[in-house]
Amino acid sequence: RNIANFLALVVKDGELAPDFDDEIVVGTCVVKAGTVVHGPTAEALGLPAPAPAAPAPPEATPTAAEGSEADPSTEVYPAGGGPEATTDDKEEETS
């Protein structure tokens, strides 16, 4: 099953077509276009370490100006506070 899942990443329409943006594909690739790109293999062969892959660009996230609503599960509140805390609750904590 693992091999079938891996092959699904590197074969498209019956042709070898690895997606080098996929971290699994990049991590298992040893040679690309005639150049050793796998660090441990390059080291074992006495070759210079390959340059690290460029990070993928961050995904665009909608802003409040674009009309999206904030996800309350990602909001940060001070200790003892939160969306369910009322003003009375906060006053009692400081007394």
C-alpha cells in the first residue's frame, strides 16, 4: 500500500512525472537532472552538499477587509479571558 501511494505521487497518466513541490518526492529523490540532490548520498560520494530547496510560498489568507470572518479557535485571549468571559467575570478575578 505504501508503494502504491508513493507511485501515485510520481506517476501521472502512466508517465513518470514527479511533483518536486511535494516534500515526500523531494525527500526520496537522489538524482535530479544528473545532479545528486540527496544530502547523505552526496556526502557518501564526497560531493558538496546540495543547496536546500527553496521554501514554498506561503498560502494567501483572506483578511478581514476581504469580508472573511475570524476563526475564533485561532484568536488569542489574555489569561482568564476569552469570548465567553464577561466583564463581571474579569472584575471578580481582579478583586
